[in-house]
Amino acid sequence: MKMMVRNTIQESRYARSLIEASLDPLFTVNTEGKIMDVNQASLNITGQLREQLVGSDFFHYFTKPDSAKQAYLAVFDKGFVSDYPLTIRDHKLTDVLLNGSIFKDDDGNVLGVVVVARDITEQKRFENELKDAKIFAEHATEFAETAQGDAVKASQQANDAVKAKQQFLSNMSHEIRTPMNAIIGFTKVLLKTDLSTKQFEYLSAIKMSGDALIVLINDILDLAKVDSGKMTFEECPFKLKTSIAAMLHLFESKIHEKNIELINEYDVKIPPVVVGDSVRLNQIILNLVSNAVKFTNAGTITMSVQLLKENEQTVTLKFAVSDTGIGISKNKIDQIFENFQQAYSSTSRLFGGTGLGLAIVKQLVELQGGSVAVESELSQGSTFSFILDFKKTTANALQQCEEFEINQEIKDIHILVVEDIPLNQLLMKTLLDDFGFKRDIASNGKIAIEKMKSKNYDVILMDLQMPEMNGFEATEYIRNQLKSTIPIIALTADVTTADVNKCKAVGMDDYISKPVNEKLLYNKIISVLKNHAEVAQLTLSSNKQTGSLRYTDLSYLMKRTKSNPTLMMEMISLYLEQTPPLILSMKKSLHDKDWNSLHASVHKIIPSFSIMGMNADFENIAKQVQEYATSQEAFENIGDLVMKLESACTNACNELKIEFETIKNSLYE
Ligand code: ADP
């Protein structure tokens, strides 16, 4: 009996320890839905005493008693319930998942259910955090996508803005430069006439203002050129010392007026002639010295050029312009090289200027591989310096790029000026009269073509934008319909977007931008005339040789075959066999504009020229055809060249047929 009692006690302790092992609330509930037993966790969560809980209604402790009842009934139904979501009616409404199963007595009678309510607050919190994180991530992605879209839009807008700026600048250049061209040009013409002192003074003032305006327009255009990557630099030998002295000379009167001193320090070790872009160098120095003069009221301005390094090919020079002027404060010094930046807002009012000069200086120096620097102290002065490399040369063709002398021997040149604006027409007439050339004017392409039919001209100066027929259309017509190779120089008012390639593609020889620089115009006219004469000479000489003399010369073949008649006949018959189909294929490719095939046919025909002793000019013509075929440019000439080849090869075939017969006959003699 004692034993039995002890066993019962042990069992009940065992059961209790099992119940308490669960850290989640555990309830045993009888078949009437009343709580029979609970663990400590249940007391904790409900905040009730064991006595209060035991015997009370189980469902009462949940926010949704009906759901709790359903879960409880489901246990009886299925024998268990798992992860049934409920909320305990405690002070913090703990979310739980109910797991339960039935329990029976030894005879198998169902006594009730045992349920464990697993606290899922942490899990819920984690889920919510995950949900929030997901929403946040979605928002972030959305945000990033919008930002990316905005960035693409912004970059598109920036590109559009750059293009619009380019377009605006080129339009403006056209609009301003054309009338300015006339104003400056005619002022120059007037200045050469008999004038009273007053008239001369007024005109000089007009010219100075015009020049200043052109400088500004050119500055803006220079920047546009830099922006669009169209800035190019010349490489010409020039005398640096003379060039700098000439620059400084320009400021003499101003410096004298301001009673300041100008010092020129020039390193004697610098070679007398260097190769580079003297015009751009002058532009850089002009900008720096004019700033120094502008911002200095007393003291000195020093221009120094120093040899830093020298090797076989190049010299590295340091140019510095120092002044004792107003100086620039430390916080402004970084901005002054930017476009349209002046150190102080009052600068423009007090000293004038646009804030473009230094931006251009920096670009011009850096694009040539150099560097600029500035040191300045407020009220003490400034030193602007730059370092540039120049190539060395032994050439004594000094100042050749600048050369401008009217060659009195070049006379009787007839120029056709195709230009619609009357002021420009008049200016061109004046310039060409000064050169001693004869000129006619046509106010559009159509009139020009009519004039060309009745008169011979040596050069055409062709404006691009004209009513009726513009310069491109007129050139195309002259090259393709009139089949004329007359040199054509385009007159363009718009250097930033001037489609130089388009000028070349339609067959123009050169172009010059307005306002026309008279030296450049003269040199370009002479240069295209020279080129044209050389080409004409070549054609003439080859015509002479091919016309009066023979097309073929068999001495090379005789040498190679050691005058073996059979071998010679074999070679000639091979030529006669392969040449006509190659000519046909050349003509067909030209007709079909199949440039690869044209190139291939010409390639096959070239070796036969030297074997059959044909004039080297034909090989050159063939190579030109190949070049055109490869570059697919300047097509207007290609037809003529192919025709020349065809005629030469046909004539060669005729001659070789006779040769073949002669050799053959000699065999049987
Ligand atoms: P601009 O002279 O047309 O205003 P620049 O680009 O040449 O434009 O110069 C930008 C600014 O740098 C000037 O407005 C001036 O404030 C400052 N600056 C340039 N050179 C000097 C100088 N020698 N002394 C003092 N300030 C200068």
C-alpha cells in the first residue's frame, strides 16, 4: 500500500516536471472546456493564480473565445491541432500558435485535451521587420529607378543643352560675323582713302570697336571649337623673339598712357626659330598681357620667356607675365580660369571684359600639352605663367606661315565669286581688286553655273548658304554635270558646324571662314591654283605620252624572258585574255557603285602595267581609283579615272595583238 502511494507521488511529480518543462503556457482542459491544470508560464502570461485558473473557462483567456473553442473542438475531432493562431487576452495581447492533443485514462476514455500556446511575438516581430525591410527595399529600388531615370533624363537634357548651345553659337556667329565682316572690311577700305583727320579718327574708332567685337565673337567661337573638339593647332617655324616683341609693341601706347614700365626678359639660350602655332601663342600672350595692363595702375609689367629644358627635338619654355597690379584674393583665384568668371562682380563694370580670356588661355595651353599657373597677392600683383613645348628646327624658312606678298607675276586670274549678300559681294570685289585679280559676281549657284557656261574661270569662291541653289548643290552640279575640275573654295560664316567633310564630299578643294582674312584668302587661291596646274600638267604629260607615243614597251618583258619568243607570246596572250574581262568588271563595279569589287578588279590589273611597260602614270591613276574606292570620297573624279584606265588598257591590247602577231610570224620566218 505504502509502495503504491509512493509510486503515485512519483508519477505526479514526473507529470508536473513534464508540464513545467514547457516554457510556453500549457493547459489541460477537460471535456467541458474547464481548465484542469496549468504550468507556471500560463500563470505568468495570464497574470492569474493557479486557483483562479483551474476550473475556469479555457476559452475565456483568448481574445476570440469562439476561435479558441473551435481549436479545442478540433482536437477532439482529429485527435490533435497544430499551429492554430490565437491571441491571449493578456495585457500585451500575446500572439500564440496553439498545439494540442487529447489525453485519455488507462481504459481509453477521453478525459480532455492538453494544449501548449507557443508565444510567437518574436517571430511576428521578425516577420514584420522583414516585411518592413521588404517594403523599404521595394521603395529603395523604386527610388533608385526613378533616380536613374532622372539621371538619364538629366544627361539627355545636358546633351541637348550642349547641342543647343553649339547651335546657338554657330547661328550667332553667322548672324554677327556676316555684318561685322562687312563693317570691318569696309572700314579698312575707307581708311585707305583720303580722309580728314577727324574722319580718320572716327573711322579708327569704328574699326577698333569692330575689332573688339570680333575678338569677343572669336573667343566664344574658340570655346565652342574646344567644346566640340574642333580646335586644331598649326605647326610652322617662326621667330619667337620677334613674335613676342611684336605682341608687346601693341601695348606700348597703353603702357605709356598708364605710366607703367614694361620689361621684356628673353632667355638668349632659346633657339631663334621654333616650330609651333605662333597665332595661338600670340593669342595666349595677348590675353595675359592685356589683363596685366588692365589690372595694373602703377609699377611694372614683366614678360619673361625662359628655357627650361632642351633635347634633340624639343625645347620646353616657360612664359610668365608678372604685374604689380591689384592682385587676386586667395578665395577667387581658383575660379578665374573658368568660362565667364571674373574675380569680382564689379570687374566688368570697372575694367570691362567678359571673363573668357583666361578660360581660353587655359584651353589653348592644355590642348597643346602644356600647363598654366597663377600666383597672386592682393594689392601686390600677379604672375600668370604657362609652360609649352616647341619643336626645334633647322629650317630657315622663317615666318613662312605668316608670309603674305602679292605676287605681281600672277596676273590674269579670273575669279567667280558666288555670294548672295551685297555687302559681302562688294567686300570680295575690293579684296580681289587689291590682289590684282579679275572677278565676276554671281548671287547664287544657278547664276554661277550660267556664267561658267559662257566664260572660263580659274577659281570659284563659293558661299554655302544662298537662295535658289546653295553652294553644295552648285558644286555638285559643277563636278557631276559640267564635269569641271575648277578649284572651288567654300566661303563659310560658320566655323563650329561648318561641315568641312560635306564641303570635301561634294568636291570642294578648300574652305575659308568669314570674316575673310585677306592673307589667308590670297594664299588659298594661289595654293589651289598651283595644285590644279600640277594635276593638269600630269594629265597633259600622260596624254602626250599615250597619244603620240605607244602605250606599251616590251623591253621589260624581253629582259625578263631573255627574249624567249614563246614565253613572250605566252605572257602577251595571258594579258590579252585577262584584261578585257577586268575592264568590263571595273566598269560594271563603277556602274553598280560596288567599291569593293572595283578595288579588287583594279588590284588585279595593276601588275600587268609594269610587265607590259606601260607608263607609270597609269599605275598612279589605278592607285587613285583604289584610294577613292576605299575612302568612298570625291566620287566625281572616279568615273574619269576609270575611263582613262579603260582607254589605256584597250589601246595596250590593240598594240599587243599586233606585237603577238609579229613575234608569231618571226617564229616561222
Ligand atoms: P576678363 O579679363 O575678360 O574679365 P579673364 O578670363 O581674362 O576675363 O580674367 C578673369 C578674371 O581674372 C578677371 O576678370 C580678373 O578678375 C582676374 N584677373 C585676370 N588677370 C588679372 C591680373 N593680371 N590681375 C588681377 N586680376 C586678374
